[in-house]
Amino acid sequence: MKAAVILTKCKESHELFGIRAEVRESADGASDREDWYATWAFKVSERTAGREKFGDTEISGNIYITSEYPSCPYCGAKGFFQCSECGKTTCWDGENETVCEWCGNAAETAAEESFEGISGGGF
Ligand SMILES: [Zn+2]
Ligand SMILES: [Zn+2]
């Protein structure tokens, strides 16, 4: 199984955490686009991130949040968004406006684009 750790920053604490994501077969089978599913999140230090080379994997395609996803380990945000400028991820809790923790790019968050796969946790 193809899996990766997506290096992410917390919008509240500005600390790093890793999101573990895995590729699952796309349901329609016709596209060669990869669908990624986030299943876990954990705190990482900058030193660990560099040593483990977190963030080196290119994620193309959609990243979905599964019901197992435990939320941001610092502030409890239920999701994350991918910056359209730098492609990196910051935790996200449903705000309409977001600021990328990596490059400072502010953007409106179109939830339906990247989070259509959210499966509810009853919150
Ligand atoms: Zn956070
Ligand atoms: Zn950015």
C-alpha cells in the first residue's frame, strides 16, 4: 500500500504535525488520478520532519479525510486545507477564510472542492 506523511502546520500553535495518508483505489477505476485518504495525525518536531523526510512525497489528486482522522493534535481542528500557492497543508476547522502557515497566502476556502469526501463523525 502506498502511504505518505504530509507535513502540516497548525494555524493556532504554528507547530508542525504529520498527517498519515494512504492511496486507495479510485472507485471509478477509469482515472489514473490518485485518491489519498488521511487516517492519522501526530505531532512532529522540525528535526524529526527533516530526518524522516516528511513532506517529500508529492500528493497529486484529492485528499479525503476519513472518519478515523483524529483532528489536529494541537488545536483539534477537524480538517486541513492545501494551499493553492505553495501546495502545503495547514490545519483547518471550517473557516471561510484561511491563511497558509507556510507562505502566508490568504484564501477563501472552498470546502466542497477538496473536502467532498469528508465522512461525518457526528460532531
Ligand atoms: Zn491546529
Ligand atoms: Zn502556502
